Amino acid sequence: MKSDLDAWGITIPERYKTPERIVIWPENATAFDVFRDCASQWRYLTPPMGNPIPMGIERSQLESTMRMLEVDDMRGTLRKIQHIEAGALEVMRR
């Protein structure tokens, strides 16, 4: 990857070179797993003559993923995912 970045003249700021360590609390592990498994299921709104705007993860995909993972508390897990999604949207829309 470094050779590709160098070829294009792209430099990575120092703050991104060392990944942050995150800790997922056990009570949030299921929500994080579902969120991660749905990483390619984002819905975008594309205005005329504009850039795509991320709107959120497709709810049908969240539901099917939770069913496949046999999540017991789907409603509670959805609420946790919505908090994760809100933070992701804040970053994605910058």
C-alpha cells in the first residue's frame, strides 16, 4: 500500500499512521458485530449535480443479519446500532 500511495504522491498524516485501540464492551459486542457485518449495506441519497450523501444502513439488511446471527434482543440491538450509525454518519458527512 505504501508504494501505491507514494506513486500517487499521497501522504498520510501522522495521526492516522498508528491505529487507535478501541475496546468493545461485552454488552455492545452483538450490536458492533451486526454493524460491522452490514458495512456494505449503506443507503445513499444522490441529489442532482451533487455528491452522494450517506443516509444510513438499510433496515432490512440489519434485520436479516440479526436473524442470521440469532440475536435474541433485536429491538435493543437495533437501538445500539442506531447510536453507532449516528456516530458513523457524523464522520461520513464531513
